[in-house]
Amino acid sequence: MKLQSSNITPRTLVDGRRDALRRMLSGTGALALGSLPSLGSAQVLAPTQRPGKLAPLPSKASALAGAQAMDKPTAYKDASGYNNFYEFGTDKSDPAANAHTLKTTPWAVDIEGLVKKPGRWALEDLLALSPMEERIYRLRCVEGWSMVIPWIGYSLAELIKRVEPLGNAKFVEFVTLADPKTMPFVGSRMLDWPYTEGLRMDEALHPLTLLAFGMYGEILPNQNGAPLRLVVPWKYGFKSAKSIVKIRFSERQPATAWNKAAPQEYGFFSNVNPEVDHPRWSQATERRLGEDGVFGKKRKTLMFNGYEAQVGQLYAGMDLKKFY
Ligand SMILES: Nc1nc2c(c(=O)[nH]1)N[C@H]1C(S)=C(S)[C@@H](COP(=O)(O)O)O[C@H]1N2
Ligand SMILES: [Mo]
């Protein structure tokens, strides 16, 4: 069988990239932007330079349609200071205050279920799997606020292709860390821990579905889901699971944390849809974090969060009021 060269990253490249990433993650020697071998010839952007404490994560701007929102990025202090990460508390300021206890090295992700190549991936190998892209995505929380974040990562499809799903794999489940020693709210009865999420296979394979390792030019801060999370920009924020430790491929639709907690409020699909209200509030408008004041005018929420041109086809013929 002839392998398609475009799907193969030369071993030396992967090794070099992995060494550089290992040095970076272990904190020895700050890595200069653009020094990753994979980006040698590509144009390297230094997105929103912020003299922060976190290690830089070099990336190139994504060429993918929909991956360059024209909206102004949310201020870093808002994106990293106003969060939902219930393992660390239910107030929006809790994750930033508490998530310093999260230990992100060593880290690994187990691939399980209906795949030809199950197994454990070390974080370093995941970081080196595919070149990093910067994608500016809008993300809208089901609670009504939205933000615009320059994420860094690559399409989840890159990883899915490597592990070779079997023909009967129809869904992908994401299991996140539940460590009562470092996460003060794991053990509370808020949710059935660990926090899990799921996507249909075609959603998981959609190029906009991002496996994110960084934001604003740096590795992810803990409160935003370090060391790796999902970002699914056309769905409500809770689908974008943080601090993933397991990815499981299945034939049946997996249970999801919020659906188990309140099935009539949170469906499996949870596509952003201004026409389908949450049973307790409207979903027609939103407030942009840091820009729209609590008493100011709200902005209209767009179908599929503005990504209808890219993802609308995935739901052709489906009753979105029924499959909310
Ligand atoms: N593990 C885990 N992932 C999670 C959550 C959580 O509580 N635990 N909250 C979700 C919700 S409701 C939202 S809106 C987004 C928020 O991401 P951000 O804090 O990076 O903006 O993360 C999602 N991922
Ligand atoms: Mo959310």
C-alpha cells in the first residue's frame, strides 16, 4: 500500500518538535517564537504578544474557513478570569483562583473503544502530532455570555485519523480529569464526575473542531482547561470539555454530564440556536465578555454561533427543536 506523503510527518521532524516541546514544558529555556522545526518555512505569527508567565506556544495562522473571526479578541484577563470549570468551583472567578493546584505534567490521554489503534498518548506526542494553528473562534456559553479567543491547536480529526476508527464507531466520548485531591468540587453533588462530553463522528471529524493546547500565543492557563481541551465553536460552551484524559469511540451515543444532570435543559447536540430557548431563559441574544455591560444592549445570537456556512450541512433534515 502506498502511503500518502501529505499524511506523514517525517520522523526527524516529529522528534525535533517533541524535544523542543519537552524542553519548553519542563521550563528549561524559553523557546523563541518560530524555533519549532515544523514551522521553519511557514509564516510564524506572534499572536497578541502578552508578556505572560506561561510558556509560548508558536503557531501559524489557520487558513481554514471560519477560523479567523473578524471580531475583536476578548481581553486575556477576561478570558482567563471569568470561567466555567466546575471542578474548581461554581463562581466565574473560582477557576482562576483555584486551578493552580491542577498538575498538568506528566499528562496522558487514553484512546479507547472502537479503533484499530487504542493506547496511551503522552502529552508530548500529542503536541507533536500536527503543526499548531492559531484559530480565532467565538465561543458562546449557554448562560448567555460570549467571547472571542485566539486558540492554538489542531483539528481533532488529525488525532482521529491516526487511531483509525472502526466502521461501527459512530460517536466520540471525551472524559476529563476528576481528581478530588487537586479539584475541590469533585465530590460535590453538582455533577456526576468525571465531566464527560460527546460528539457524533461527523462533528468530531469536522475541521473546525479543535483540540486546543494554548491561547493568546501561550500554553493554556489551568483555568481554561490545560493541558488540552476541546473547542467546538458552533455549540454551547459546555460541549468544549477541559483537561481531557480519555477519548472513547463507541457505536451508541454516550451519556454527557450536563444531559445527565438536567436532560430537559441540555441535549446531546447543544448547537447554538437563537430560535430554541433554554426552558428557563431565551437564547436569542448574548453579551460579549468585557464589551457589553450588564445593563447595555445585547447582541443577537447567530445560528450555529455564526458558523452555519461551515457546519449547517451536518444537520440537514434534522428537527433542531427535537434534537437540541
Ligand atoms: N471539565 C470541564 N470542562 C468544561 C466545563 C467544566 O465545568 N468542566 N465547563 C464548560 C463550560 S459551561 C464552558 S462555557 C466552557 C468555558 O470555557 P472557558 O472558561 O475557557 O471560557 O468550558 C466548558 N468545559
Ligand atoms: Mo457554558
